[in-house]
Amino acid sequence: MLKYINRSLEQTINTLIDITAYSRFGVPVRAIDIAKRQHLSLSRMEIVLSALKSAYLIQAAKGPRGELLSI
């Protein structure tokens, strides 16, 4: 990424890109799947997703297979 973007911002941007790429036609994406694709721990991914949810950039709901996300 860019030289002056810190790691946390880079992870957040990559998470938004990942959700956009994998949630086609409104199909939700699981947090654990995003974490695996980005090589992050689930706890770190939950922090990133919480910030995105607080900023109203994503919608999140608990589903039977874990947390489900969509933009």
C-alpha cells in the first residue's frame, strides 16, 4: 500500500475490499473467512469490523454460522 498509511488503516481498507469482493448480490460474508484470507486473527478482525460497523460502513448480524457481514 502507500508508504504513509499505518497498518491499522491498511487492514481496514483491505477488509472493505474483501467484503465487497466476496459479498456479491448481497450474500453475507463470515468474519472468520475474511480473517483467514487476510491472515489475521479473529480477535483482530473483530476489532476492525467493529470500527466499520460503528461508522455505518457495514451491516453485521449474528447468524447460525457466525457473524455475517454485508455492505
